[in-house]
Amino acid sequence: MNAEADTNPLADLNWHTVPFGHKDSYPLQVLAQLLSTRTGRLYKGLVLGSGAATDVYAAQDSRKWAGMFNAGGESRDGRTPEEVEQGIYSELEKLKKDQVPPEELQKVKNEFSAGEYRRLTANTPILMELLQYEGEGDWHEINDEGPKIQAVTAADVKRVANKYFTKENRTVAIYTRKPGTTPSEQPQEVPPSMPLR
């Protein structure tokens, strides 16, 4: 899809994946975390590396009946959303070909563990987590998800990268600035990566 709007240029990519509780949802969550945040591969490759983007994101979103993986980023002035799109494919191809190094995989698992601990430090966040898990499929997942994330291997990440990130399984939206509008002084707020849960 190509769209014009009063916005900074953006590439937004989605792949059909798996519903809540599916065995592949855990390596897909790990893969999303490998790509996202300021220490992730997309930021290092597209913001700090090629300079094609000003901001990037990636998230696995498993719902009750189906799921999707979303990745994208805002292009830097003088660069195009298509360059951001190609940069995302490039990072995914690396994950398809090579296994994630053990220290990088462990860093992501540590981030999940830390996020899990932070969420469970007060009653209200625990209540919200229980409601969300039950709405998506099963409240027991609040206890079960952590060990399943920790059990994800580099081979699992490579397998799901090859299985789901195909041309036939994706949709792509390219947003460009509407003629006659001016760039915003503030970077456009892009969807945040999924919370670590």
C-alpha cells in the first residue's frame, strides 16, 4: 500500500504469524527483541549504520485467534521509506542465514526476565497482566511464558525467521509526505516495540 499523509515518510511491514500460546510465538518474541530497542539490530543497522532511518521498531503481536509481526521505521530526511524497507529485509536475511550468537541471545533473555520482574512488583500491574493474558487465551501464561522464552534457542530463532518472513506472507505500507506539507520538527511517534512480557 502506498499512502500520502501529513506525516514523516515511514515504512511499515507486517507478516502473518501465530496466535497466543503457539509454540512459535516465543521465538518470534525473542526475534522481535533482537531487532528492536536502541541496542537491537534495526537501530544499529538503519539508524547508527546506514543512516536511512531516524527511528525503527519491531514487535510480535499474538492475539487469541491469530498473530502478526510488525516492523518498520521512519526515514531520515533525504532518504526514502523504501530504503528503510530494504534495510529491514537485510537484517531479517542475516537472521535467516546465521544463528544468533549466544551472548546476544542471552542479553535478550535477560531483558525479558527483567521486564517480567518489573511488571510483577505491584498489585495493579499484576491485575492488568492477568486480564490481558486471560483475554488473549489463558491467564496461566503469566507463569508459563517466562520459562518458554528462556528455552528459546538460536536454532528456533533461525527457523521462525525462515518460516514466517517470506514475501508471500507480508504486507507493506509506504507512507510519504503529502505534497505541500512541511516536515515536523519533532520526529513522528512510531508504534513502540511490544512490552516485554
